[in-house]
Amino acid sequence: MNEAEIGSGMSNFTFMAEWPELQEPAGKAELLAQADPRAACFYARFAMERAVQWVYRFDPAMDKPGYDDTLNTLIHQPCFKNALPPPLFNKFELVQKAGNAAVHSERKVAAADAAQVETLSEKIRWINRNAEAVNDERFMLNAAP
């Protein structure tokens, strides 16, 4: 698979064609999972962070803390954490931790570490389904900060 194939139907992220700001990093994570696991973990975390930021911007039930808007803080806010099924919340944490380790650790990142990419599609689909239930806004990440 090459970058042109990210949106061509050969990716798990073709459903995000309306959201290129998210599809691009998610597709890169998928594309690089075997060839460059460190980069794949980075892109998976980046895509997830953009999606979570969107949730806080458009879902009135999400109370964004004024003191810290890091991914760690946002996913651990009770309003966000309690909205997710526990197994899915655990997968959010795994992507966050793998991305952090890929960026901040000097240890080798193995292809097995990039396995979190496999669950990224599931998390983003969950956010999209629930966002549509909240309001008519589509997942327009160009509006995300």
C-alpha cells in the first residue's frame, strides 16, 4: 500500500474520506505499521488526539478542562471516560501510551507496538457514530483547534 491508496478503498480509513485532516494521519499510521512502527505509533496517536479534540469542541456533554488540554487529561476526564465502554477506553490509553513512547523513548519500537493502529479505526468509528447522535455536525476536523 502506498499513500495514494490510503483513500482508495484499500485502507481501513476510507470511511473518513470526508475528513482528510483525520484520514491522512490515520492512513499514514496504517501504511507505516510494519515499515516504521515508531512513525505509525506517532500518527495513530496524532489522529486519535485530533478526534478527541473534535469531540470536546462539538459535544456539549463534554466539559473541557480549562487548565490542561493534553490528550492524557482529555481522555481521563470523567465525562469522556464514562461515555466509552471500558474495553474501548483501554484502547484509547494504549494508543496514547504507544504514541508517547514512540516520541519520547529511545527504546526500539517493534512492529508489535504498532498493533494499536488496528484499533484506531474502531475508536474513530465509535466517535463518529456517537457524534452523529449528539448533533448534526459532521466530523469536521478542520474546525478542531
